[in-house]
Amino acid sequence: MRVGVLTGGGDCPGLNAVIRSVVRKGVQEYGFDFVGLRDGWLGALRGHVVPLDVASVRGILPRGGTVLGSSRTNPFKHDDGPRRIEDTLAAHGIDALVVIGGEDTLGAAGELSRRGLRLVGVPKTIDNDVAGTDYTFGFDTAVGIATEAIDRLHTTAESHMRALVVEVMGRHSGWIALHAGVAGGANVILVPERPFDIEQVCAWVQSRFRFNYAPIVVVAEGAVPKEGQMVLKDRSRDEYGHVRLSGIGEWLALEIARRTGKDARTTVLGYIQRGGSPSAFDRWLATRFGLHAVDAVKDGDFGTMTALRGTQIVRVPLPDAHTGTKVVDDSLYDEFEVFFG
Amino acid sequence: MRVGVLTGGGDCPGLNAVIRSVVRKGVQEYGFDFVGLRDGWLGALRGHVVPLDVASVRGILPRGGTVLGSSRTNPFKHDDGPRRIEDTLAAHGIDALVVIGGEDTLGAAGELSRRGLRLVGVPKTIDNDVAGTDYTFGFDTAVGIATEAIDRLHTTAESHMRALVVEVMGRHSGWIALHAGVAGGANVILVPERPFDIEQVCAWVQSRFRFNYAPIVVVAEGAVPKEGQMVLKDRSRDEYGHVRLSGIGEWLALEIARRTGKDARTTVLGYIQRGGSPSAFDRWLATRFGLHAVDAVKDGDFGTMTALRGTQIVRVPLPDAHTGTKVVDDSLYDEFEVFFG
Amino acid sequence: MRVGVLTGGGDCPGLNAVIRSVVRKGVQEYGFDFVGLRDGWLGALRGHVVPLDVASVRGILPRGGTVLGSSRTNPFKHDDGPRRIEDTLAAHGIDALVVIGGEDTLGAAGELSRRGLRLVGVPKTIDNDVAGTDYTFGFDTAVGIATEAIDRLHTTAESHMRALVVEVMGRHSGWIALHAGVAGGANVILVPERPFDIEQVCAWVQSRFRFNYAPIVVVAEGAVPKEGQMVLKDRSRDEYGHVRLSGIGEWLALEIARRTGKDARTTVLGYIQRGGSPSAFDRWLATRFGLHAVDAVKDGDFGTMTALRGTQIVRVPLPDAHTGTKVVDDSLYDEFEVFFG
Amino acid sequence: MRVGVLTGGGDCPGLNAVIRSVVRKGVQEYGFDFVGLRDGWLGALRGHVVPLDVASVRGILPRGGTVLGSSRTNPFKHDDGPRRIEDTLAAHGIDALVVIGGEDTLGAAGELSRRGLRLVGVPKTIDNDVAGTDYTFGFDTAVGIATEAIDRLHTTAESHMRALVVEVMGRHSGWIALHAGVAGGANVILVPERPFDIEQVCAWVQSRFRFNYAPIVVVAEGAVPKEGQMVLKDRSRDEYGHVRLSGIGEWLALEIARRTGKDARTTVLGYIQRGGSPSAFDRWLATRFGLHAVDAVKDGDFGTMTALRGTQIVRVPLPDAHTGTKVVDDSLYDEFEVFFG
């Protein structure tokens, strides 16, 4: 049996760990043969296929990124995409695919599976917003990096009695913000799931200053204030007096400074959250996902993806159009409100 | 309501995070009053009680160890232990106790609870062997430290083409060895749950050398060879001439060197696995355990301890004499055998 | 003898280590008495004086920031500043000051010293641009953080075959950019001392892509392109079409993308470079600076500051109006050009 | 010109960084051709020569260990060693050698140079004991790892009010012990250069306990007590009943416990001090050493080695029989005595 492997979407610590365990178990236990498709669905569309064997996965477990490359290509946005993928599989004698990716990549995999392709999915995203699994790998690493950054910012904030805003990743979900904010001892945590009241934020900030502590505000990049609170005049102006919309972190710092009269600054963590060596937790999870994905291929259990439930790895259906993203629910968020302010 | 808090057993990253969240929520949400009992059950026996308020838990979230001190004192091994504890609680007007500890500490809590004391438990142990919870805090930090050490040892092993044995904590269970071994890409992982065959270990070591890679053997301190494989002449003698069993890591290196003719060395990680700042995962888990423990006190749900099930915190009964430790089962261990050798 | 201690300017890992060693040696060896002046020169102007003894410096060695607070207050920009400082010293019976700060703080110290105040300086700055000393503490920590970030960004760059620009601190000098860029294996390093040619930068970027590697560009926040290269049309426009000037990192990414047709993104490291626990090197240097500063006070060697020369700590005069900052000279920068492109 | 490169002695973070910069500059700037000699002098004796070009050094900068392998082989202890090395060089057309190693490796290089071989040396050792250079690469990484371990041990020590002994590397010199001990806030630091008085050590330990702090004792593996203090009954026996001296760390913990009545434990850091990714400082130093070493080859300046003096890289003669190791002198050690006890 020849199995193709591809990694799609944004890069994520642990992708290489999955590739390695898929190949190690597939070759050593089941006698499978493997090839890689370069740069996610792009390689599947273009027939960019590379050799993949035990030697080529040696030493990649602790390395971030993906040795197969990645892209955000969606095969359904290309003319005749699904047929071109079938052609690639046929041309290279590929019997089944292991598809490692986030919502978009897995959504395409789900659609292709319903059209008859033999696919098994492995969910990845640093955002942790894939439904059906307790956690995705990459998330723990991102939370660790953000927490370490918050630890560092505390000392700067305290030394200058200044409010510090930390903008972390999370366009549609606040998992990184919530976990890193709780772990880092933030005084305010703002997530996309819950539009915030800037007046409440400033009240928390001021209460912190009143007790002679410097506040840390952790905000997901996709968080937004309540309707009507971000108005044109809130936008900053450049040196020519032209308005510009800043990222939410920058807006928050300006607004906190304006409303409380305190010094406030922003740090945008950006790409350092998704790169580098995966944490031990993510290596463990990614390795197990890979082992179980190749088992699903062996069992012919296509159209499924691996998922974590408690300490068990299970198989669940690949996402379809009705599968939403996994968001932070109110009861979890409310658990931590005691730390705000 | 006045609530006492104590931490027992070996120190563990995250203890301070629990203390902080218990006190923060108890005071701010429920209007409780807190005191600390110093050094685990010892303080409860001796009436060593200290003030504990919101100010005293500021800034302790990222700090390892426990601000309340700890000990391995078992109140049932002291004359009249339970009565002395009741006296302490009465003398200081303590209505309920939050007991943070491992198996032994929680076992005593369970027994005291059955005698009528109002207790809520929080499980901790870097060994992850408390039954009833998916994970305990401290474990993720320990695994992270051990994994980083294994990462480092790979480069030394490869540079000198030498077998390196890493002895990690785990007297009765192999959780740290298994997780860190998998995350660190070890070639052999030995756990107390499964007596090992030294000949098999040496075969794995040699197969690794044959492919020009240097083997890493991760061994839990409590792992043992199959019956008959460790004989008297392997043991060293202490300063009085009495035989003593060398640590299993040291024995393994000697034995591997003797049987394979290859250079082999040992590193015993020791106490660095249990100290220092907790990982983000452990701070999250410890903080949630604390919040839920104080909720249980509020609800009068005594005799329970907090536990992690998937992503939820639940309450389970405190352990009793019939509760065993949580061990690595064969099916999980076997998942990873493809990486051995 | 009563000695005052103050920390001025931006916070910097190692400030607490200096405070601790000044106090430990001053009290234990010389029998001095200490007080702290809060928030740099501000506390000296306002008479904000706090107790400082051996107990208050326990445990602060590994902690970032400064327990004395800091500010950018310049006493010479306040009415009658020098006289108010003298009044504070007289009112609290302070015989001498240990002043820990960067160029501005030490420049003021130099001027006050020439007016007769008994001062000893300790240079600090993460930027490493204080003349007269090989290194300042805080710099090694900042370089370490930036290097770790660059390590992480490599994997994201490679996975997506994308140019990544990393903007690091350094308004007037490129020390952090140069050290972190060399240590992180950057392909282009841009420093304020040397205006860069954007065409050369793009040529380097493209040569890297040609060999199938993803380029990392490290740029100090104060680096600028050659005259005429940054023109109005280079400025980005916001969603309303208004121009805005971006930071140099953002400008570079836009320009590289425009000129090479490749994807390019920016990460601005910001405040995480100056916070958190100091590196071992910085703790060593800061501790020694403190020990030698208090020796200088004991010797009555006022008007000097501690400096590192090789492995020795020496005393040099406090900076005056003629002392420039220490910049990266051409011959050092040129050493590394072999790695560009 | 064809240049051979070899790495000898114990592995050390930064070896790969040297190899990379030697090759990058040699090829790109000077048009040299390179080969590697495997496993230090062993490859030179046996003619084990491997290709070495720009492609083979890509990506190795942040990796610990050495891609060329290493050994402790001394060519002067092999029959006809020097002539066999000359034969290897002649057979492979090697015009000059870059030899990266510690005292032993460089001592052999010095001797071979005096016999007419064209050699340039680069000093490496985590122990920092090579004379003629302010620092060697690898040392900063080792000190950082040891300091982080000491940071972790503080929390365990405090939680259990226990003395913790940390044994670090350093057979003949106490550089790691001194730097890590100072940076980690140790209460006692013991180095090989200065035989210690066990009674003084116990007095320091007890004074620390008196102030309710838990003592950390950092000891270099080569430190020894004053004559007469370690007697036969302190030694343990090996498996054949022969006495053996336990490691100094273990002896110290036993002795402290016996003499003070306090609980005392030991952690031996071992090999984790020499493995893994080099620190930013070590990557900077190793990279510069490589660049300057290849310049020396270009200049025909054989018989020299690179050395750090302040912030400059200079050339000094290769060590000979009269060159001693660089040790911690009394005045430096005495600087820190104020922190003891």
C-alpha cells in the first residue's frame, strides 16, 4: 500500500512529529510505502510528490515547521481541483492520504472524502479551535511561549507602573489568550467570543493600579469592543494627520492611556507563537495522532480524523460544512473572572 | 467561614498556584477567611498556623515550591494524630480544610474525612500516579524538564557514538519516563510496571548503533530487570561494607557496556525535575483545581477531591485503602514500541 | 555611612542583582546603612526614600525589573533639580549615592558629581551602547531572547518559503541586532550605524530564495535606508486610503514583498526583550558591578563608574557631555558580511 | 588550497558553529576547498576523511555536538602517530588543518606544529580553563544550564528546609561552579583550586538555616576537602568490595547531614551541561573564532590559535608543555565570599 502525506495551513509545532510517527509505524509495522505531497493541497494539485521513508524522518521529532512545506491552497477554489488531485494520486499510485491540517485543510479533506477519496485526517492548529478534539498539537507550545512573554512583561510593567497590553494569536477563538492569560497571571483577558466593554476594562486596570500593581491585559487578535465603542475618533493619526486603524492591542493601549491617564504600551507576539521546537506535550500528542492515523489507514477507516478525548485517542468524522469551530464558552471564561482587576 | 490550607508530600510545581486561586476566589467571591497550616500534616498536628490572605498570595503563581512548606508527616503514625488535628482546627476556629497533596497526604485526608473532618482534596504529584484524574499538576513541568535534558543528551551521544542512560523520577509508575521518552525520541523506555529483559534492551541498543545512531535509554528510577538478571555482584557496597543496589540507571550503563562493548554513561536527573516555575499547562490546571476546590468547600461537598476529566474539572471521592495508584497500562506502553531499537 | 541607591531609565534584567550585591557587601563588609530612592531621579527630587536592608534584597537576584522602581526623569530639566536632590540627601542623612542607569541617568550623575555630589555609577542598558565598558548587563539577556525568537522564526519561514523580518531594540546602536542576527543565523542584519541599500537587501533576500532557503532579516528599530529610498509612496495606506508611516520592520517587509514578489512578514519583538529573569552572564556581571561599586564608595572614589574590561572590573570616569555612545564599528560589522545573502 | 577540519575532546556546544563559519568564509571569501577528519585525531590517524562544503554546514549553527564526531585520541600515544597524520594529509592533498579542541587536542596540535605541520587552533571547552583566552565557547551554555538547575533547586530546598548540594563539571578548575554559583545565588561554592574546610562549610550551612533559608551548596566535581577531612570510612565500596570514593557531591551531602543534623541531598548535573543548542553568547564567540581561524590559515599564520581578549579576537601561540590551565585565582574567588553562609 502506498500512502501520501501532506501538511496544510499555517505551520505549527508538531507537524514533523506526526509525519515521523506515521512513517515509522506505517513502514515498520504495516509495510506501507510513503510519499510526501509538497506544500499542502498545492502539491496534490500540481503533482509535486517527494520520497518519504524512515531515513527522511530521522531527527525531525523536535523540529518546528514541516519538512513537507505547507500552503493555504484550497483545492475547491481551483478549476477542476478534485479531479486534478485524483490524477496526482493515480499517477503516483497513491492508495490513501494522511492529511494534517486545520479547519480549512480538514474541511477540504472531508469534502474530498465524501467524493470517494481515501483520506484520514489529523487536526492541527495552534489556535485549538478544531471541534471534536480536546486539544490540537501546537497549542500547548504557543501557550507556553505567550506565558513566558507575559512573565517577562510583568517585570517591565511593575518597574515603570505602566499598563502592558499583550496581543496574542486567535482570530476567531480565545483559547491562547485565555490559557496564557490565566497561566501568566493577567489582570484582564479579552477573547473574540465575548465583545468587551472598554469601560469595564479600564475599571479593572485602575483597580489594579490602586493596589500598586501594574496591570497586564492579554487580548486575542480577534477580540472586539462592544458595538459603538470603537469609533472613528479612536483611530490614531499618523504624522500627516491621517487616521489609521491599529491592531486591537494598539487600540487598547491608546484607549487605556486616554481614559485612565496612565502610561500603557502594547506588545504583539506575532509569529514567534507558532515556530520552534514543540513542547513535550505537543510532541506526545502529535506522535500519538500519527500512530493512530496510520492505524486508521490500515483499518480502512477513511473519512475520519484522530482526536483526543481525555487521555485516549479516538476517531471522529472529518469536519463538514456544519461543523463549527470550537470556541471558549461563557462558563469557562467566567471561571477566571475572579482574577480580573 | 474560616478555611485552612495545607500542602503535603514532595514539593511540586503548581502548589503555589493552587494556594493562590483557593484564596483569591474564597475571599473575593465567598467572603471566606483563610489560614495556612505549615509543613503539611505536621503543622496540623503541632498547631503551627499562619495567616493567609490575598496580599500573601500575590505574585506566587509562577513560583515553584510551596509558601506553606511541606513534609511527609503521616498523622496516623503519630500518637493520637487525628485528635490533635481536631484540636488545632478547634483552637483556630477552622471550619474546613483544603488539603493539597499526593497519594499519602490524600489518603490521610480520606481517612480523616471518614472520621468526620470537613476536608476537600487537591491531587498533586509530578509522578501523575493519582487515580481518578487524567493528570496531576507538576507532571507536565517534570516531563518538560526531562525532555529538554534528553534533547541535550542526544548531541553528546551522537558526537561520541555512546549510549546514554537517563534516569528519571518514578518509583512506582513510569509516566514521566514514558512521556519524556516519547517526546525526547528515546530508543528504549523502561518503566516500573513492566520488568525489562536486559538482553532485549541490549539488542535495541545495538540495532541503533548499527544504523549509526547513538541510543538514548530512558529509565524510571523504579524500573527493574526480569527476575534473575540483576545478581549480587552487580551491587556496590556502602561505607560499612554492606551491599547496596546502585541506582538502576548506573546498573544499566554498566550492563550495556559489558554486554555490547560500547561506551555507555548515565545521567540521573534528580531533583531538578520537581523544582522551578511550573509550565503553562500546570499553572492552568493548578489554578482551576484551586477554584473548583473552594467551590466544593462552599457547596459543603466534603470528602471529595478535584480531578481532571478531559477538559472538565470534576469532583471524585478522596482515595481510600482500596484506591490503587494509576499506572501505565500495557496497551499504552505498546503503542510506542515501534520506536524502540 | 549611609548610602542611597537609585535605578533610572528603562528597566533592564540585572538591576535587582546590582542592588542586592551593593547592599550585601555594604552592610556585611563595611557596616554601611542603605536607603533606596524610588523611581530614579524622581525619588531624589521628591524625597521619596525607602528602607533598604539585607532582608529586603533576599531572593531578588533572579528577578527582572527593579524593586526600587524607575523613571526617565532628568534632574536638570526640573527647576532647581540639583538643589532639590541635595536637600533630599541632607534630609535623610545620605552620604553617598550609587546610581544605576544608562547614558542619560549616568550623564546626570556625572554632572551632579562635578557639582560636588558624592556619586558612584553602575552602567546598565540592554542596548550595550554605554562607552567605556565592554558590555553592560541586560544586553546578554536581550540578545538571548531575540536569538530564541529568530530560531523559532526560521521554521515558519522555511515551512512557507517566506521572508521574515524581525525588528529588535536599538534606536541608536545595532548591538542587539548584530549579536542576535549572527547567533540566530540571519541572512541580512541592518543596524542604525550603517544606512542600508534596499536594493542590496532585496538582492540578498532573492539569493537566499534561489538556494531554496527562506531569508530572515534582522533589523534594529533605528536602522534607516539610504537617503531617498524611503519615499512617501512607500508608506502603506489604511483601509480609508490614508498613508501611514510604518515602523522600519513593517516598511522592510512591504518593500521586500513589492520588489521581490515574495511573501514577507514582520515580527516586532518589543518589550519582551527587556523583561524577565536575567541570564547567568548578566547576573554575574551585575553582581560584580555591585560589589565593585560599593568598594568605590568605601574608597571615596566618587565620580567614577564600574566598567568591564576583558574579565576585569575597573573604574572609569562618569560620562560627560563629550562622551558619545558606543556604536558598532564598520570592521566588526564587515566580519559577518560573508553570511549575508 | 585544501583545508582539513577536525574536532577533538569532549563535545561542546558551539563546535558546529565554528565548523560552519570556517567553511562559509573559507569557500566564499578565499575559494578554499574543505574536508573533515572524523572523530578528532582518530580520523587523522586512520585517514577517515569526509567531504565538507557549504551545503553540509547549512543549518548546523544552533545544533549542539559536532557533525564531524569527536574522540579523545592523542596522536602521540599511537605508534608513529605524527607520521601517520602526515600520510593522511598527503594522501588527501590537505594543505592545512583547523583543529578545534581543548587543552589535550591543542597541546597535540602545538607539538605537531613544531614538527612542521601547518595548523591553526580554535580553543573549546565547557570548563573555560584554556589559558590565553578570556573565555572559550561552550562555557556560557554550561553555566546557563547549571544556573537554571540551581534556580529550580532553590524552591525544593525552601519547601522542605533541606540543604541541597549541586555537583557541576570542573575536574581541574572551578569556573562553572563559580559562575553558576554566583548567578544562582548559592550559599557555598567549592572549587578545585581551593581545598575546603568541611567545618567551615557546615558553619555556613547552619547560618543559612538560622535565618530560615535553605542552603544551596555548589561544588565542582574536582573540589576536595582539606587534608585529613575525608577518611576511609567515608568511602563506599564497589561491586568487588574495593573501596571507591563516592562523588564529592554525595560525600558532602552525607557529611553535612551527619554534622548538622539537617536533611541534605545531592544532584549531579552530569552530561546535560555539555549538550544541546549553544547560547547566543557561545554562538557569537564560536562564529567569530571560526572566521578568524580561517583568516589565520589565509595569512599562513600557523602554530597559532584564536583567543578572546575583551571584545577582540586575537591570535596567540598554540599551547606547549609549559602552558598551564587557566584556574580561578584567589582574588576572584574572594570577591564572592560575602555571599557565603
